[in-house]
Amino acid sequence: MPVSKARPMRLPEDHKSHPEFQLEWWYLTFVLEDEENNEYGLQYTLFRFSNAADSMVKTAWSEPQQWMGHASFHSKTEHYFEERLAAGGVGNAFVKTSPFSAVIDNWSWTSEGASPFPAALAFSINQDVDVALSLSTHGPFIKQGESGYSKKTRNEQLRSYYYSQPFIDANGTVTINNQSFNVKGLGWYDHEWTSHLANDSAMGWDWFSLHLNDGSKLMAFRMHSLDESQVANNTASDTRRTQNEIYTTGTYITKTGKAETLQQNDIHIRPLKRERIVTEKASDKNNTKHEAEHSVPTSWEISIPSKKLKINVSAFKTGQWNHSLFPYYEGRVSISGTHDGKGFMELTGY
């Protein structure tokens, strides 16, 4: 099903799952501190795929809906990550709204009503990390783009329905190797669904969710995409990424929740420094391990002249790479410049 302005986003109805679309995700990220001011980054994500997108998730499941869960936790010195896969219709992976719950196996995000918040979030990562958080909000949901219609390219060939909750307060405990810490901090929630990003023209994106020290918020991204002629020519991927279109947009949100969509000429995002990330992968029939190298831009400059905002956004540590079925960079960032702050950065396609 296409994403269309003729079918506007409706909340709270659209907190639900949308199985008629090929891709959907419910995405939580947190910037947390413990009682000794140690910093942590936390991610909990539930993805839904339909069989129409089976080029992305190849399984033998006949159930049309398939699910994937990602959980990631960073301290300054450690990274814990786990990925789970499940078939729909079995009962161990789902999103429901009476009350709201987003579950895969024993990972659970549950609220008391149809809205995702207030809620309780509980999950473990590889039996090394246990997370138990209470989530509340102090601001409104934000419909991204044009009332939730989010275009990813100038010609709107790539587009999605997209809204956020950037005003989450989190508190609870994190237990790392049997040692528990009381934590609190800020969270960000994105819910997005589309049938337009499950094709070869979507090369990846550079995405930022930022909590600024004056209480304002910023969502920004650069979408990398190919035109139809590049897809047809099947150009080598390394060359394609240097020749593709980069579409830039974002949303500036005041501390009271007033949102302003930023157009291409309103916001400027440029990489400053790159990080070399080397991972192992099994790439032949003998399951032999081979190294894969990723050159990832992990330091950026973002400016919005109309807001007198010019900031540097940098990874708060090295190696924030999720080595998953679809490898990508996801991690906490620090902010300096005209504004201080903290947030998250996601980089895909590298």
C-alpha cells in the first residue's frame, strides 16, 4: 500500500500495527545516567516486515508478517547487543493497542492504555544486561514532515508515515553482570511505516535525535537514494553511494512542543570525521570468517541559521556498531557549540 497525503495520519489510532505496509518499526532510544553520573546509551526496537519485503528478511516462514527485535546497551567501555527473529501469528511477537504493547519473546513494552505512554519497558540482552524502566512523557507527539507524511527524496518517490515522541522521561534500573544501577534520563520514540523504502533505490540514511540544553529537540536526517537509471544500471555499491542524491530535512521542536519542519535550505548537515570499524562476517559456504571494514562518519556539524544554531555532534565512544542481519551504526552522541546536549545517531548503508 502506498503512503499518501490523501490518507492523513490519525492519532491515537495509528499507534497500531499497519500490516498492509511492507516495513514498520517502533523505535526507542535513551540517554541515561546512573547515580554516579556514568553515561549509558540504550536502544529497544521492534521491526515488522511483510513477505512482500522478503528480499530483506529471507525465511522459510509462511506467515505473511515477520518480526525482528533489536536491543543494544552501551557504557563507556562495553557494548551489549542482541537480535531476535519471530514469525507473526504465533503469539510471541506483536504490537497491540488494547492496551498498547510491543513484544517479542520476553522483551516487553507495555502501557496501561491505547497510547504507548506511560509505560513499562523490560528486557534482557544475552543474559548480561537486564533493563527495567518506567516511561512517562512531558510533551506531545510530533507528526514529522507534513502532518506525518515524511518525504525522503525531492520527488517523493521515497516516503513514509512518521511520528515521534521526543519528550520521554525514563527511570529505573539496569543490571550489568549481576550489578544493579539506578538510572534516569531522556528517551525518544519513533514510529514509522512505509512500502517505499523496501527497494534498491534506498541506499541508507544519517539520522539524528537530539535533546538540547534549552529544552528544545531536533530530529534531522540525510537520506541517500538512487534515481531509476542508477538502479537499472546496477552500479557497484561503493560508486553508487558517492553519486547518489542526498535529501536533507528535519524538525525543530521547542520545549513546549511546537514543531517546525525544516526544508533543504533551512538545515545544513556535513560530516567532519570518520571512524574505521572492522567487523567479522561469515562469507562463504565453509562459514569462514572474513573481515569487513566500514568507514563511518561519526562526527558532524549541524547548522540551522534561522535558529542561530550551529553544533558539533560526536559519538560519545568508538565502536557503536550493531553487527546484525542488517549491520548499522546506532549510538549515543554528545553535542557542543551554540547549544549543548545529548542524543542518538543512526547511520545505515555504510
